[in-house]
Amino acid sequence: MAARKRPGMRLRWPVAVACHGTTLLSIFAIMRAMPNRWKPNVTVAALIERDGHFLLVEEDTADGLRLNNPAGHLDPGESPLQACVREVLEETAHDFTPTALVGVYLNRFTRTRTGDDITYLRFAFAGTLGAHHGWRQLDDGIVRTVWMTPEEIRACSARHRSPMLLRCLGDYLAGQRHPLELVHTDPSVLSGPVSAPQRPTA
């Protein structure tokens, strides 16, 4: 017989679940499945212009040499802005100061070698290039940096690593700029791993 709830009485959660026709086994099955829930891969990219040319990187990939914005994945414990500064430094050996958000982009990609179906969520930032640190070794896979005009970039679209390269470039050239404040990172993200609660001393 289902439990009856008197006014003002709170049912304990196993009873409340049973009253709604859901078994504990199904609840536990849902909880076990949640770690496998689909999530996009969060990435960042930099659009860097100087005298009508844009800074790109040439990468050695499974599909051969490909061109891309300085870009990469968001790491734990950092904001998208921090990730973009880090990726530009690692891939070009230059300092970078983001000045505006160009856009947020979602695209889907299938890996050639593995067939993995991957969705990327890209935050693209415009900004200014700073000092060059010639002593730094570029990231694994980065062959060189190149400066190219928009016409040159469009002419070699078959060599683009991501279709978002052209889309971000088009939005940038159209004057699309948004305040950096649109991308908010809560301090909890930057605070590092959560430590275990301290037991009270006797």
C-alpha cells in the first residue's frame, strides 16, 4: 500500500520516490549513467591582425599540414580568457591580450583515423599581440606560424583544420565585437580542487 502523506508531513526520499512510481533501482541506473552524459569539447581561438594580415599556425595532423587560428582546449582551473592567452603563447611564442569576444561557435567534426564524432564549442577572441619569446619551443605538432591576408586564407580553405577558421574571420572582418564581460568565470572554477572537509578536533 502506498504511503499516505498527512498535511505538514515530509516523506523520507525513498518513500517519496516509491510514491511516484519510480524504483530505487531506476534512480541508481540514472545516476550511474550521468558521468557518460554527452558534453561538447570547449576550445578557444585567437584572431590576431597586423597590417591586414592574420596570424595562423601550421599544424602537422593526421590529415597532413593544416592551418588554424592559434587555438586549443580549455584546461581545468582556467577561464576561457586565460586559456586563450596560454594557447597563443604555447603555439606562437607570443604574449596575447584579448580585447573583445568575436563570437561563440558550435561545430561537429569526425576524426579521420578513429571515426570519433566530436562537437566543439569555440570561444573566439580578438586581441593584440605582445612580446615574442624566441627561446620558447612551439607546441607539439606546430610546424610554424604564418601571416596571411584574408584572400590568402580563403584561397586555401581545403587546408583549414576547422571550418570555424573562415567563419570567425568573416565575423571579425564584419566588425563583430562583444565585451569580454559576456564570458563570466565564477571564482569557484579558479580555486583549484575542493579539499575534504576538516573534522572537528576534540
